[in-house]
Amino acid sequence: MFMGEFALIQTVFAQRARALLEENPSAFVALGIGDDCALLNGLGSHEQLAISTDMFVEGTHFFAGTAPQDIGFKALAVNLSDLAAMGASPVGFTLALSLPTANQSFLTQFADGLFELAQQAQCPLIGGDTTRGPLNIAVTVFGRVDRTRVLRRDAAKAGQDLWVTGHLGGAALAVQQLYAGELPAAPSKQRLLRPQPRLAMGAALLSVANSALDLSDGLYGDLGHIARASQVDIEIDLALLPLDEILSSLPTDAANHLALCGGDDYELAFTADVQARDAIVSLGLQQGLRVTRIGHVRPAKIEPRVICLDSSGVPLSLEWHSTLSAYEHF
Amino acid sequence: MFMGEFALIQTVFAQRARALLEENPSAFVALGIGDDCALLNGLGSHEQLAISTDMFVEGTHFFAGTAPQDIGFKALAVNLSDLAAMGASPVGFTLALSLPTANQSFLTQFADGLFELAQQAQCPLIGGDTTRGPLNIAVTVFGRVDRTRVLRRDAAKAGQDLWVTGHLGGAALAVQQLYAGELPAAPSKQRLLRPQPRLAMGAALLSVANSALDLSDGLYGDLGHIARASQVDIEIDLALLPLDEILSSLPTDAANHLALCGGDDYELAFTADVQARDAIVSLGLQQGLRVTRIGHVRPAKIEPRVICLDSSGVPLSLEWHSTLSAYEHF
């Protein structure tokens, strides 16, 4: 393998990156791929730059044999989902890619999926590095957000409602089936491979919500981050969980378990004042995205924690909770 | 391997990252590790944010068996070197790390080298991701730079001098020796494993230089980037090359070849007006870093290219040039 082949890859990505920037000029990108660094123009004085990085590894984040388009799409999607969870709007991203061989067919398809979402999200590729090694994709994404309204994990307050976008558990069902050697149905596979970062909803929530995060490792484990950062208890009404319709044939307990512990949903969970209920429902209708009120923020009793309530609103036992564990990327 | 172990790694890095930020508070970092995104405050209106990303893979960028401290140091150093090459000052960096096992001893030592340089460069770790997979380190670094003076590759002008910092070829000798199964002498190994990003010099050059880049793949190949971006020819006087003293026992041709084609020097090459000569020499003296004038920028004759001159100032033949090739990371 010659250095030259990897330089060529870089050229191909750079050309597609430049084409995308030319079609969709950005006020923020002063210099894209081709120098020692990319350059972003300064943001407005009321804004902050939101930055997130995620590494995507075969066998850990996607099954061997996943279509390259889906790998490209999802590697960017999970990062954009982090922007959405802060309420930030995409400015651009960098891509560091290591590949065992300069496989042109893989690369073209990978780039197709990646740029499909980059175009959709108006998020240009502004820098990168390509090298020889085991398949590994590291994306770092940049967004801008109003500094006074940014949705941080430490901003949940007792008395607020807990909400979630979309439906839960569909992607986890696909993972469970793939593990068992079964072929997931198309809708379930789609949930796993093509998560839609909730960028428009995240940005709209800036005006009505306080804290938020995106669901990558499962609702129960992820809400623990908000509970600890905000020093509150979070109660989930299990009867209110918006279960993915794909789970309808499962027993309720099994479906709830996938919704609570399954990962890869990339929906947003957020907390908001009771007064914001009508506004949030309106936002959901406007955007054609289901929003469901599923619980409450309470003062922390002892250690901040997440508590599931049964259909009568009674907390489930500690034993029951101990069966829940955070999602382990397969 | 449980997810829990990797979550633990993240906690360890997050704690060290927070400690460093507390010891060295930054006006730019509004939120470090622990949320969906890190948040950077807006820069001054005259500034741009410089961003660079590099992936570091065992067997491609470092030999198997390299000390973890050295891997940690160099993974950040090569990225900081990109900031230096734009004249940018560090603001922070993100780290995405994949590891086969949560090896505590490796991690502690890796973090020691990484944070040693982070502290030295006042560049806090502001975000990250840790996952299971073949060893791979992706660093993305952020810096700020005066938008009117930033050192871009496309800013070289015919008539300018070509300069280089430090000494060349020392790291390449170590690579050559390691390939041959020999043990490099300590100074040569140090050049390879502990490159010093020229941040102070890069920042100082903003006021006197026009274009710059850092030398990662060898002087000859790297200068080709400036030649093409600026549409100029670049002449190198071989007799003026500041060869590393480690090369003194080699025949001149062999030493020149290492200096021209060997990589991993991470010195800065830059172009500046003739009027700036005295100022540049003064900068070198102030900073205790050798600066050497090694050539000239010329109008491009046909295709922009880099041309080596012999000791009489006569261009070497095309055949001679064809023996030069860009550095191939081993």
C-alpha cells in the first residue's frame, strides 16, 4: 500500500467537501480542507461553539457487513445528534478515517451516505485525515448555539416535566435480532442504521426546554447523566413510554426493557417547566415529530437517581431496577 | 469486556481534564467534558478558530512497542504543530480513543504523556470518546488566530524568501534505523518521539511571515503544498539545509535525502518578504530556535513545483528530483 493511495482518498473527500460548500456557501467556514487547519469565522457575541466527537468502530458500533452507506450516514448522525441535544445548529465537521486498504468501492459508498446526511443537515466537511489501519471513523462536529439558552445536562429542576421525542426501542430490537442471527424487519433495521438527528427539534426546544440529552445508550442509563449533573431524581412513568410500533408483538415487560435499556434510539429526552406543555405539543405538531411527556423531575431524595413508576404511579422495587443496565454497544 | 470499563476510562480522562482546567482556567472553554458537547465561548471579532484533526494508528504512525507516554505526547504534538503552522494559539482539544482492552497501566502512561504536553501548551482536553477496538487515537485541536494575519498555504508570493525552523532529518534517521532493526541513539529517538510543536514561533511569525506549514511528510513533498496552493515555484538551496547534527556521519547526499524526504520533523517552513530578514533572525534569537533561510519563491514557470539547487545555485536534473518522494509513514 502506498501513501499515494491514501493521499488520493483525501483528494476525493476534499473534492466532494468543496463541492458541497460551493453549493451551500457558509458564513461560518472561512477555510475548508487543504491547509494545516480549517478556519471558522467568529460566531455572534451571544453564541457558543458546541463541539462533539465520536469514534465509530466495526464490531463495537456496527456489525461487520453493514453497508458502507449506512456506516457513513450513521457516523455523522450520532455526532449531529449530540448537537441536537444541546440545541445547536450545525456549522461543519471533520473526519478522521483509517482503512485497511484504499478500497474504492467501499469509499465511494461510505462517502455517499456521509454526504447525503451532510447535505441534508447543511453541515460541510471542513477537515480530515485518512490513514492506513483497522477500519475506524472519528467524526468531530461543530455547531453554534445561543449561550443563554443552550440545553445543558445540569439544568434540570425539580417540578419540571420529563419529555421524549419519537418512539423508543426499535433500534434495540434490531440489535437483539442481529445478535440472535435473525434478520431484522426493514423498519427496525432502518431505525438502527439511519437514526435521524433531531436538529430542528433541538433548536426549537431552546425556547421552551431547560436540559436535554440524546439517547444513545438507553433511556434509563442516559437519564442518569441528567439526574447526577442536575442533582435531581427523575421519575419515568412506564405506562407513558412511546414504544416503537415494531415492539407491539412483544410482552409489555420485554418492550419496556428495550425502550429503557436498548440504545441507538438517538431521540431527545428533555425537561421543561409545566407551563411549557402546550408550546411543546405545538412544536411536535409543527415538526411532525411525536413528543411525549413521560415523567417528572423531583428533588433528589438521597443520591440523585432515575426511578421507574408502575401504571399506578408507584415506584418499582430496587430489585426490579437492578435488572436494568446501560446499553452495551454490541 | 464490559461497557463499564470503558466508562471508567472516560471518567479518568475527564477527571484529569477537569483538574487541568481548574489549575489553568481558560476564558474560552465555557463547558468541558461531561455533556453532549463541549462549549467554547465566541472569539474576538478579529479572530478565527483554527481546527485540525489527525489520526494516530499503531504500525502506521508509531512502531509497536512505543512507550505509551510517547504515544500520548506525540498524538497531541502533531496536532498542535498544525496550529503552529497557521500561527494559531491553542484553545483546547478533543480525544477519541479506541483500545483493545481497558489496560490501566497503558492508559495511565498514555495520559501522562498526553497531559504533560497539554499542560505545557496550555491546551485543555474538552471532550472525548473512548471505545473498544484496535488501538487508534484521533485528536482534534482548536486554536485562535488573527484573521488578517493567519499563515495560509496559499499566501506565498514570488520574490519571498523560504525559511525553516530547527534542524531537519533527525527523526527520519530514527525511522530508518528502526526499520533496519537497529536501536536509534537517544537524540534521534527523541526527535522522532517527542517533536516540539513550534507554537511560540508560529504565533510570532504572524507579524513577519506570509505562508507556512509544518513538516510532517518531508520538506520536499510538503513544500509542494505551498507551491500548488500559491501557484508559485519554490527553490531550495541544498547547501543551506540545516541538517540535524545527528546526520553528520552520513554522506551529504544521504543526509540531504533524509532532510528532504524524511518526515516527522514537525518544524515550520515559511515564506516571508526580503524586508523581514532581520526581524526573523531576531525572533530566532529571542526564542532560542534556529531559523534558516534556505531558498526562494519564484513565479511558476509551468506547473507550480519545488526545485532543488546544487551548491552553485544550479537546478538539479529532473532525474535527480525523481528520486525524491514524499515520506511514507512506515
